Amino acid sequence: MHSNIQDKFRSSIRRVAFFFVSILVMLFIYLSYIQIYQSNFLVSHPLNRRTTEASRMVEHGKILDRHKDILAYSVSDGAGGYKRQYPYGSITSHIIGYDSLQYGKSGIEASHAGYLSGLSNPERRLGSITHLWDIKSGNNVILTLDASLQEIAYKALGTNRGAIVAISPHTGEILLLVSKPGFDPNNIDRDWQSLSQSDVSPLLNRAVQGLYPPGSIIKTMVAETALTEKRINLKSNFNCSGSLKIGTDYTLNESNYTAHGNIDLEEALAVSCNITFGTLSLQLGRDKMANMFEKYGFNKLLTSDVPEVPSRIPSFSRMGDGDLAQTGIGQGSLLVTPLRMAMLASCYANNGTIMQPYMVKQITAPDGTVIKNFHEEEFSSPVNSQIAKQIQQMMVTVVNNGTGSAARISGISVAGKTGTAENPLGNPHAWFIGFAPADNPQIAIAVIVENGGSGGQVAAPIARKILEQALR
Amino acid sequence: MNLAHYELRLLALASLIGITGLFAVGFATNSINNMLFIVSVCFLFIVIAVHFLQKKLGHSGDPLLLPLAVVLIGIGLTMVLRLKPTLFVMQSLWVLVGLIAFVISAAFFRRLEQFAQYKYLWGIMGIILLLTAILFGVDIGGNKNWVIVGPIRFQPSEFAKIFIVLFLASYLTERHELLTFATKRYGPFDIPHPRFIAPLLAIWGLAMVMFVLQRDLGSALLFFGVTIVMTYMASGRIGYITLGVALFLIGSFLCYKLYPHVRVRVDIWLNPWSDPNGTAFQIVQSLFALGAGGVLGSGLTYGFPNLIPEVHTDFVFAAIGEELGFMGASAVLLFYLILIYRFFSIALKSPKPFSTLVAGGLATATALQVFLIIGGVTKFFPLTGITLPFISYGGSSMVANFILLGLLSAISEVRPDDA
């Protein structure tokens, strides 16, 4: 009798055992899925505070400028962790960013956190074994930035709101990138409330994320396209009567209603003639105008380390003639970033080729070994070199005999274009783009002073100070 | 036979794993102190002492059980020292109490077969224990299953599981024929006359009350599962499992509709990323820990398991996964797998029906518990708070699991009078 019961018990127990062993084996397989396959997703999830916590415990590497000037370094916080110090304070605030336990990170501190903390080093994959040689400090990040130039630019803007970007036209290296107002990254926790609630948005990096109407500086592009499309040549004449009636209900006016009379393209650019460029836009038509923005790469995002926002290009297909003429003089619904305008200047400086702007030059280990080099890269090549040369020449004339005269530097030939962009927020924005020396450009620059007034009077002198310093 | 000799070697090896872990934590946190030395030496000494004491008492149980438990305890002590150093001495004392309970239990349950006749006593004790938790339960760490008597606080459900298994085993051994043959057909189910399954329904009802009143999903599922599986073991009729699963699904559906806390548990299981900072915080943190551990882990003390609330009790497995990696976590899982395998083979080897069912029931309880908690913290299964045997911090769980281990050790002994 016993053995009978036992047999029955045993056969069902065997099945139960088989079942439980099976689900535990399934659990085993599932565990390997979570810990191996999903590991990367879970580690890099923004809500996973481990990277932040871990990075607080290692001494982060330094951030250095192109001349190895220190822009950020770590000091012990006295409690086993480290905190960041920024010798240049608000001058480099938008590029370097901040590093706060409470509010997170921004700028290079955020985008290169993996390198700076050393936590993204490949040997970290070895997990606990890494403690054998224990990484105590992170890598250094060397920027393309020139801190002394950055400081001069920051001071040149004075108390104005605005932004300045300068690029090395042959390489795309960003030499300076200023946004004002800045903030003090050394005291970000203390100042956070007032900074984040401020009307003037000090945390916004205007140089790459501020969107502005470009005003007349866009005329360089229209001039180039009209030449390239052979709608005109250098000898073509325009007649400016001070206003242009478009259709039945729109009139494009010259600023101050001055009639420029009979002028050629070079003169038109030098005096920034609205009638000429409004007319040229209408001659080019919607498709060519749309192509123009396309070929300069306005609807293509940078692939480098620069955190830009896309410019707003109006949709040309359904645009009226009035708006088309407006767009040709940089008004209307067209909005661009100062970075893109510096790229525009660099295009003519570099004979028609735009190099991809980048900020990080090199990553080095604490002992100086190079871990990674970043190289120049072509972004787009919208203009042929012959036409680029012609635009260069016209831009030199703008500075020598035109609206950009305040950017003149004795002994150095400067090319430029001013802009005075009407906007709904008050006084016009003052713009200047340019490069120097015109015969062998070393630096291309874009300056905007928000609600600063006339580009020639306000932005051009600021550009001059910086170009002078850069070429000394 | 040289089994006892194997056990001694395995015990030495198992203790060393734990001691190595303790010293690794000690060195990494610069906190090597006398207490660590005392605990380590005592741990090794007492474990070996238990071996010789058992030998002296004439035990010849399964030589794998104690070493497996000692490995798990070593890992558990290491994690408690790493996660909550202030609780380390307390946990060490609980291990000591547990080892004593093991020796007593192994000796006491040699007469297990004679206990079959007290089945209602076991049942009543089990029910009383559960009722105390239901009536006097105090909420500690989100689970209302603690009872406080003077200075002592314990979780009665940990002990109740042993009594319930004893009760079910004796009841089912006696009634297995009725459960197998005296059935009536209700639709697709063959069910015995309600009179015969009344005790089973009582336990099921109790599980439901625990579920609803105490929000103790883990224990409710455990008791419910054990009841159904043991009924199947005794009857061999798959209908009981089908019925149980059907009841479970209907019950789950009703609870899902009626109780917000159940709904929350299921919803966060289905999609934890919908509310990762709110209701799903714990499980999401647990997944982060497991993912961060990767294959090799961050190394003891180099991870951040304290970001998970209640990490030292229910979520200790996530901490192991983070700091010891998949290597460590899967090793722990394998130790459980071997232990559960041994439990089931003890059931299969036992010559007496009652002992067979007791061993099978305890094996089921342990397997289910391990599955529920490890499956819960890895999001394989909805999370139900329950302890990880031998590893989670807590005295009740430690002592109850050692009693369970002693009981199985006693069953595994082959005595001349059985043959």
C-alpha cells in the first residue's frame, strides 16, 4: 500500500520539481538579458544617478584652452568628493557649462562628462577588476578656444545682451564663443533661482541657441547667389529710388528713405541697399532662394560637439513677393543663430567652403598621453572659389568705404558686412560679420548686440577690437 | 561512507567565501576592526562545531544542505555589512540563533513521522500565527506582517509556512484517496466533495485575507501556491492546478479592479518607465542597479545600491547584482537552484509518504519564495515583498529557514528502522 502512494507522490513531485527548476532556469536567462544585454541602456538612462554619484567621487580632468590655459579643474570638497572650479567664471560660462549635484550639468561639462570623469574609459567595462589599477582621476579636455580672446570679446560686449562667435575659417575651430549675460558657474547652486527666473535668460547660450533675424548681413548670400546664377554680373547696374512697390499692397523702403541712385553690386553691398537686394530676391525667385539656404546647410545640423539649435528658414513655396523681398534683406520670418552667421563669414574667408565648427581639439589622459584627437571636417561647399573671391572683395569695400568702416584696422585689410535687424522687441539688433586679414583670413567673426541699434555703429567696433587682438 | 568528511571540507570552503567577502568589505571601507575578526572566527568555529555536534548526535543527513546555506549566509552577512553596517552584529547573532535552531530542528524532527497524527495542532498553530499577523500586524517597511511582543518583533508568516506545510502534508497523506477518486464533475473540473477540501479552502481564504488586509502579496501568493502544489502532489490530479490557476487569475483580476495597490503593482510591472520617479521608483532603481553591475559588477562597496529603498531586505538581490555583477548574482541563483534540487530529491528519496509530502512542500515553498523575490526585483514577475532565504536581513526569516533546513536534513537521513 505504502509503495503505491509513494509512487504516486513521487511522480507528481518529480513534475513539480521539473517545473520549478525550469522557471528558475528561465529566471537565470532573463537575468543575463537584464545584466548583459540591457546593461548599456540601464547604465546610461538619464534617471540613473549612478554616473553622477560615481563621477563625484573621482577627480575630474581639467578643461583647457588651446594654449593650455585652465578653464575648469576639480578641488576636493573635504567630504571625499570633488567640486569644480572655473577660473574664468562667467566669461566661459556657456561653453564650459556648470556641474551641480542638484541641477545637473551643461556645456562641455555635460557633453564630455564621460571623458572628464574617466567613467567612459574602455577598461571600465572590466568592472570590479579595474580596482586593481584604480582610476583616480579623469581625462583632460583641450578646447579650440582661445581664452584671452574670449575674455576680450566678453568685455567688448560690455553690459549689452548679445553674442560673439569667432571661427578659424580653414579648420572650423571655434576660437571664441561668448553669450551675454553670462552666469557664474562657481556659484550655480546659490544663483540658480534668480538665473532660471530671469527675464534675460542668462543660462541660454545665445551664440548657438539664440534665434535672430539676420538683417542685411544675409545680403552677402543673395549677392553670391545672384552672381552664381548669372542673373547679374559685377558690372550690372541697379537704380535705387528709395522705395520699391511690390504688387499692389506692399512697398519695400530704404532705411531713412535715402535713394542710392545708380549703383553696381559692390556699391549696393557697401551701402547695404535694400532695393537692390529686394529686387535680386524677386529675380531669383522662390526656388532659387530656397536652394540658397539649402546649399549653405541651414537645414542640416552640425555633427560635431556644438549644441546648436536649427535656424528657422521660412517655407518659400507659399511665400508672397513682399515676404520674398523681405527675406532677401534678412527680415521677415527668417531666424538664424550667431554661429551660423560666423559660418557664413567663414565660407567667403575660406574660398567658398564651410568647415564644420568644433570646440574640442583633443582628449588627454592625466599623464598627458593623447587619447583622442579631433580633426577638421568639411561641412559644405556652397560657393565656387572665384565667386567667393568676388564676395571677399566686396566685403572689403564694405569696411573700407561702406557701412562697416568702424571695423577698419590700420595695416590690416578687413572684410565685413553690417546688419541692422528690425525686430518686434524694441531697437534693431546690431550685427556684424567679417574676417581678417582679407588676403589670408585667420579669423571669421559674427557679432550681435541685442537691440543695440545700428550694426555699423555698435557691432562693427566690437568686431574690430577682437580682430585687432587676434591678429596682433 | 565518507559523506561527513565531504561536508566538513565543503563547510570550510563555504565559510571562507563569507569571510573573504567580509574582509573585502572591511578593507575597501577601511573598517577592519575587532568585531570583524570576532565574527569571522566565530562564524568558522561555530559552523564547524555544528558539523561535529551533528556527527556526535548521530546525524547523517544530506551533506550538501548546511554548506549551501553557509555560502548563502556568508554572502548575506557580507551584503548586510556593506549595506547596513549598523545591523551587522545583529544579523550575526541571528545566524548564531539560526544555527542552533538548525541543530535542534534536525534532532527534533527525527520523529517527524509521529507528528503526522497532530495534524490539526499544526494547522491551528499555523493559522494562529497568521491570524496574529492579521490581527496585530504592524506596518514595518510597507508590509503589515510584523508582530511586536515586548522587545521581540517577528514576522509570523515566516514560521507559519512550516506549520502549514506540516498540516497540509498530514491532512493530504490521510485524505489523498478522497482527493484523487471521490470527485464530482463541475464543468471542466473534477472536484472532490467540498467537505474534503474544506481545510484547503480555509488556507486559501486565509491567504486572500492576508492579501487584502495586510497587502502582503508575497506571503499570500506563497501560501496559496504551496496549498495548490501540495494538493497536486498528493492527488496527482492536474485539475487542482488548473483550478488553482483559474482561481488565481480570477482573484487577480478582481483584485486588480478592486484594489489600487494591486493595480499599481501590476501596472509598474507592465511598464515601469511610465512613472519611474513615483510608484515604480523601487523597481526602476533595482533595474538600474542590476544593469550597472553588468557582467563583472562594480566590486563590493564601489556601487550605489543604497539608492534602492529597503535594499538590505527585499532588494538585497539587486545589490548583489550591482556589486558582484551577473557573475555573483547568477552564482547566488545557482546555489538556490542546487539547494532546491536537493530539497526535491530528499522528497523523492524519502521512504514514507508523510515525510515525502513535507519535503516536497518545503521544497515548493522555498522555490516559490526564491522565484517570487528574485523574479520581482528583476521585473520578471510583478513585485511581491518577500525575503530572500538566508540572505535578506531579518531574524524571523533566518531562524525559520534554518528550522526548515533542519527539518529537511532530518528527513534526508536514512535510518535503519526505515529500511
